[in-house]
Amino acid sequence: MKYSVTIFLSLLILISSAMAEARTRPLIDDAGRTIQIPQKVDRVICSGPGCLRLLTYLEAQSMAVAVDDIESRRSTYDARPYALANPQFKDMPIFGEFRGHDNPELILTLEPQPQVILKTYAGSMGYDPIELGQKTGIPVVTLSYGDLGRLRPQFFQALRTLGEVIGKQQRAEDVIAFFQTAIADLEKRTADIPAKDRPGVFVGGVAFKGPHGFQSTEPAYPPFAFINANNLAYDTGLTGKELRHSDVSKEMIVAWNPDILFLDLMTLELGNEAGGLHELRTDPAYRSLTAVNDGKVYGLLPYNSYSKNYGSILANAYYIGKLLYPDHFTDIDPQEKADEIYRFLVGKPVFDAMNELFMGYAYKPVPVN
């Protein structure tokens, strides 16, 4: 009798394990790890810079059951279109600190519980994904955020991985196609412009893990690359992180004396007495620049705000293209184009709301004199 009960219990355990296994499916995340996730996922949390942005792009923001604490902060300069389009994020439960510094105890108190934790920048900041999974018992899927330049394949793969997790594969492909079509359109419009007709340009004040002054730039700034602009900060000898962010010496900017200057408006977050705009208005070196004296300094929507603002990058490219080569962009109204992009990616037109936060300086000359 005792032997029969033991066999029965063993069989019961095997059947229960098989049933549990049947309710999950394997998934290979962007770190190459095979993870068992539920067959159907409709409750998640997004950890790390840009993660909730990607969820919004896939029209799945309602799946988030909590957010990290950056969403609850009341910043004067909120440059994140996905957050502006979803004000409900500000009032949702908090599961940890921004930049991936999750709190396992808080996660375990969430009701309802997330079925999957999605995590960006897992290898460079925040809580270790393996340890987080062990402490919470919740599968952690890492996503490679990528960029729109050299790491564009990683960005597209992140969308596909996320789509597979939440059952939004077709939307992921639609978003990828949207970016590919826009970039191809930008490149085609400007491909035949002779080098001599391309003015020298520079963008300063680019944010990187916070606001910076005018020397801060992106040597491989995608909006310039998409329209084949003469980006004076680009050097084919640069590699890796140098291509993604760099502080250019003031002396170099003066030596270049760009024909046209662009100001990333995230620099305004440093306040009235600091940042790129203040420097352009007061620094004697910058005051000597031809573009400053001629009023050819133009405001751009922030490139980075809790990682790269992919929609704003496309919108900026159309504005810069229209400014530099108006004959090639006669059908484009930059503000309308920006809202067309935002409607598709985040569900709402948010250009006016964002521009108002940045003193109305986006896509027009910035007063530096």
C-alpha cells in the first residue's frame, strides 16, 4: 500500500510538472539566454532606460502594472513623448529606482503580479537580471536598446523580442518598417546634393545621462547622417562610445566655425545661468562664431531623455533636412511631420506640449543675441 502511494505521488508530481511546463514557452532574450515565460503574457514591468518607451511603441503600455520612479518625477523639461502621451504613468505603483535599480521586495508586493520583467541596459547598470529573477521568481527578459546608427539591428531585435514576449509580433514588424521607410525617404531626398552645397553643421548641448553644455555632441548624430549633412564633429577614425557621445573642445568648435548651429534643448534643464544656451549668449569664444552673429542657431527636440528618443530623432531629421535643403522637402511641415511620427509611435500628437516645456524654441531660431 505504501509503495502504491509513493508511485501515485511521484506520478502526480510528474503530471503537475508537465502541466506547468505546458503553460510556459522558451524564449531567447537579447543576451542569448533561454528563459521560460508564460504562454500568454499580459502583465509586465519595464526596468531600465527606454524600456517603457519600447512597450508603448508596441501599443502595449496597458500591460504595465507598475513603473520605475522616473515616471513619477515632475520635471519642468519632460522630453519623453511616450510619457507625455501616457500621463497615467505618473500615478502608477513604483517597483524601484530609475536606471534599472529595481527593488525585489517592492516587486513582490505588486498586485497584480507581473508575469515577466523586461529589462534594458542589463549589462551596464542596475540590478543583475539573473539575481533579480532568482529573488522574485519572475522571468527576466533583457532587451538590447540599440540606436538608429551602427546599433540599429539591436534596436530592431529588441522590438522583435518584446513582440514575441507579449504577442505583438506584427506591431513590432510595423514599427521596424516605419523606421526603415522614414530613414530611406530621408536618405533618398538628399542623396544627390553635391558636397559643395552641404553647409557645415554642429549640434551642441546633447544630453547624456543628464543635461550638458554646448560642447556635448553626438559625432554620429543620426539626423545628420540620414540627410547626408556635413557634420563637422564626425570623424571616420572614431569608434565605439566616441561615436555615440563626445565633448568637443571649445577651441575646435571655434576653428570649425560652422555655417549653422543646432542646440539640443535638453540643455535648458541646467537653468538660466548654465547650459548651452547661456554659453552661446555669454561666452566670448562662442560669441565670435558666424552662426551666432547671424542668428543661425536652431532648436532641436532632445535626442536623449531616459535614453534615445527614437521618434524625436526622426522628427529632428525632417526639420534639419527642411532647413538645410528646402527644395528637397517642399512637402514637409516639420511640426506636422513630428506629430505624424508621434501618433504612430506613442498614440498622440505631443509636439506642441513638448515644445511648450522648452520655451517654444523647437524648430525655429533660438534667440542668442
